[in-house]
Amino acid sequence: MTTGHQIFEKNTRWTLRNIGMQHLDPAHGAAVETVRWCMAVRGRPTHHRQAFLEAESPALLAYLETVAGSDTSTAWRTLEERVRFHAETLRTHAVQPCARPWLAAIWHTLPELAGLGQRILDRQAEKNGPAPDAGPVFSDTTTGTGGDGDNGSAGKSGSATASKPRPSSRLALRIVPVMPTPAEEKALDLRDAPENTSTKDGITPDGPETDPGKAGPKQPGAKP
């Protein structure tokens, strides 16, 4: 275990103790610590933090990477505003007093961040979906005869463990409906594509123009 990983685990335990939630799985403390670190350095999770989210919450990882990859600081401000909202709620209602209210607010914000991250993943899946006429691809993952010798090549389009079942996550977050704010829609590229109005209401711009109730051009030899 590296020194960085040891510090990460120490901070994880410290986080749970300071938000008064030692009864939770340490994965919750790790998630809060990861979000706190990303906000402090304004960067994406790396090394052990990235590995942790890859295993426990790909949606939260997608959110943090998208925020870090934004061209402006707007995305970071939207994250801070969500945490600040929960911090104000905890302060106003005196909910769960603890040594580090800001960290507790981050924990309460995690389900929303994961929900936004799932929206990001869903949009990426739509953009990267298979072509309409593409047929299914079958591979033999049992015998390992995928074309790369004894190792096979099944599941190598993504990660090396893409074909393996994912273990149940220790980071069990509440499922909450999340509506991105206009600022988040813009910063996280969650805006819907503009509607194509060229054929709206049956209008065909390039078609022949005729007056309603009048006949079209008279054909040669036709009776009036």
C-alpha cells in the first residue's frame, strides 16, 4: 500500500468521525473525501480516488470528471452551490450537529451528484450507440477463443473487466430525482438538442407552393 493510499484511508476514517457517521461503510467517507479533494484542487479524481469511484460509483466519477473538464469555472460554482444549499439547510434546522458541517453537507449532496453523473453517462451512451443497421456481436468468453490466442479478446473494447459482473457497491446512495439547473445544463452539456422545426406542422420549405383550395398546375390535355 502506497503512502498516498494510506493517507486516503486515514482521511476516510477521519471524515466519517467528523460528520458523526461512523456507522456508515467507509466507502461513504471515501466518497466525501474524494469530492472534497476535487473541490480543493479543482481537478479530477486521480490514482486511488479514481480507482475507488471506478469500482463504487462510475456515475459520481463521470460527474466529477465532467466538472473538471469544463472550460469555465461555472461547473465548479454549481457544485459549490449545491453543497452550500445543504450546508444552509443543516445549519437552519440544526440537523445532525457535527464537527465538520461542510463535509456533512457534501455527504447529503452525493445522491444529487451521482444522479447528474448518471445523466451524463446516459447521454454519452446515446451519442456512442451502435449504428441503426449494426448487427449484434457475439464472443466466446468461456473458452477464451476471441482471436488473441489463449487470452481471447472479449470485453477489451472498454476496461479489462467489462465482461465481468460488477460486485454490489458499498457506496449505497439514495436515488433522488435531480433536475439540473440552467447553469448545470450548459456547463455539463446536458441541454437537449434544439428541435428541428423545418417540417414542423407539416411545412415543407422546399416543396411546391400552392394556395389552399386551388388546383395545382394544369396538365396538358386536361379538362378545365
